[in-house]
Amino acid sequence: MAKIFTSAATVGILLLIQAASGAAQQTGGPAQMLAPPLRIGAGDLITLSVYDSPDLSGQFRVDEKGAILIPLLGPVHVEGETATEAGTTIEQSLVNAEILRAPNAHASVLIAEYATQGIVVSGEVKSPGIFPALGVRMLGDAINAAGGLLPTASSKVTITRKTDPENPVTVEYDPDASSPVVPRIQIFPGDTIIVRNAGLVYVLGGVAKAGIYLLERRHTLTVEKAMALAGGSTHGATTNHAHIVRVIDDSKKEDIAFDVNHILKNKAPDIALKDGDIFYIPVSNVKIVLEQAITTAIGVGTTIVTYRAAYQ
């Protein structure tokens, strides 16, 4: 049986849960990870290779006017162009200046360093911040540059492309799993990576290890698993009058009353717990207001043990 209630005590719990929980992000498919070629900007370092002309080749820094200074040729404007377009521009400039003949003018450009466009890594990482995009950066490289994942990290990583900010995509990233998941996705300058929170479930009342349990990566935490992780019920626990308090519509809570014993004995279907759920087992048959009991169990102002649910 379920009922809806909104009270002052409930609002307090809701605020606590919302502060600990991460916001959901949009999920997209691998095809959305493709990004258009990046364009050269002022301050970038490019590597120029001119066929059979080592004197014209080398590394050049794009100046504040968007040009590079090539020996014998002088300044060539390349800002705003892709590497391929810049190669074509330089080839044509060498031919126009009669430094090379058209059949022999073959120039290739590689963007060696993006000086002004960093990669933003935030969320559940040890050292969030902006990191330089030097050379080719893959998703794992960027997260490692930020110190790696925190224990509270989810396997969901959201990537927002600078070239397509309206369509962020979410991918699985779980290097610590028994079968590691590390997708080879290139990260470009200006991209943003957000590592989401794994989510929290409060297991309180008549259990051996009451506390906050982190939802594990790709696995589902159910009532049966939560009972096992919490060490089972304690003496005096009224497991036939258990409750799950769940946030709905961002402003109310639903009280789901059920019998734990029925689930453990396969007489009732198991219940999947969601981020922010409060799984509470009363410790006596004394009838008190549910919100008051949970507030007391949480013990506002006291330390609550946080557990990582190790069931990978």
C-alpha cells in the first residue's frame, strides 16, 4: 500500500537527499559522439610538413592575428581553418609566391597543441578543473588527468561537445569493474566531461549496518540485496512493517509499505531501490509518525556511515 504525504519533517529529508543526489543527464547513442573537424585558433601550435622542402617545414605558433610566419614565404593567415584547409592555403601561397611549382607543392598540417581551448572535467573526480588539450586526448586520458574517479562516481559519464552543446551524450565508463568498460572516445578542445554521482540509498532502522549505501555502477540495488549488505535485521525489528520513502514529482514523497519477509521468502516480488530512497524498518510495534521516526533514524547533526555496496 502506498500513500502520499508532505510535511515539514519530510521536506527536511527531501532537502538532504537532493543535496546528496546527482541530477539525471540525457543519454545518447555512439553515433552522436562524432564531432566536426576542429578549427585553428590564435595561440595554437601547428606542425607543417612541406614535401621535399625541410626548410619550409617545422612547428609554428599562430600569432594574435591568426597567422603563422613561414620561412621565405612570410605570414599566412590560417585562423578559423581546419588542418586540411590550412594545408591547402599554404600550398597555394607557396605556388603564388613562386617558391614551389604547382606539381611539387604538397603541404600537410597537424594541430600539435590547442593553446586556448581546454577540456573541462567536473563531477565525481578527484581534481576537477580545466586541462590542456595537448595532442590526441581520449576519454580515459581526460579523466585520469583529473585524478581519476571518486568512490561516489557513477558509470555514467556525460560528454558535451563544444561544437554541439545542445546535444550532450552519456556513455558507460567503468575502469574498475571486473570487466572494465573504457570506451575509446576522442575528447576535443572545448569539450566538457561530467562524471555523475552514483546515487544514494538510505537503509535505516532495525538493521545491523544502518547507513548510506552508494548505488553501484551498472547494478541494481534491491530490497533483498540491501538487507544482505546491511547485515540483516536486528532484534525487535518489525520487518513485516517496512517502508520505502521515495521522492516523486520533486515535491512530494511516496510511502511504500511492505513485508520484507515476504520478499526474502519469495512470496512477493523484490523491489528495486532508486536514487534517494529511504528504506526504513521500524524497531518496535509502537505506532509513531513515520516522518518523525525517519528523522530520528537519520540523526540530523550526527555522523552517518556511508557504505559502498560491493556486489559487482
